[in-house]
Amino acid sequence: MSTLESNCRMIKPEALLRMLLIQTPDCQTISDEMPVFWIDMPRVLGDHYAFGTQHRFGLEGKRQSMQTCISVATPHTQYVVPSPEATEPVLLLTVFLAPQVVFEQMDLAVVSSLVDQMARLDGADQTN
């Protein structure tokens, strides 16, 4: 096994991760520019994306976009069918992030309301 192989951990694609970036303290501007990607179940079931955790990321090819964001709510989960060819639904984990400066100005009751609204909308979509 090479050094590179021993220093990496391959994930088993078991769930999808969607990150939404809240750009204003009132939660009126939310970006979903980041791609949805596969993650393994320990990331979904663990506390990696719990409220208050910090994450550093940027958009591919845009090094200047690197920033540290904070998870502003408990991640939302739902089952989705990832493609028309898929035969089984998979778990989708939605993480709500905000840049540190935005997080410091947020009213967490507004964030909670946003998450609740999304959960109701997702539930309505699943019944159609």
C-alpha cells in the first residue's frame, strides 16, 4: 500500500449531502451553489455537521472563495430518489451554514423557523 493510499479513507456512497449557505442574518438570501455529493453514513449519523461546528470550504476553481462557516441548525434529513434510474430512495442530509460574521448577527429563532418551513415543504413534496 502506498503512502497516499494509507493516508486517505474512501467513503462508501450511502447518502447525499446538500449544503445551503445562509448569506444574510435574516435568512432571506440563501445560496445553493455548492454541488450535492455522496457521503458515508457515519457522517450523516454523527455530529460532524451539528449546530455550532465549523467547516472550511470554497467553490472549485475559486481559491479566493475559501471561508470558514458555522452550522447554524441541526441538519435536516429526508429521503429522495437521486435519479430517474434509481430504484431506491437515499437519505439526503441538508446542512445550513453561515459565514462567521453572519452567524454572529443571526437570530437563531429565524433559523429555526426556516428549517421548520423546509421540513414541511419537503414532507409535502414526498406525498405528491
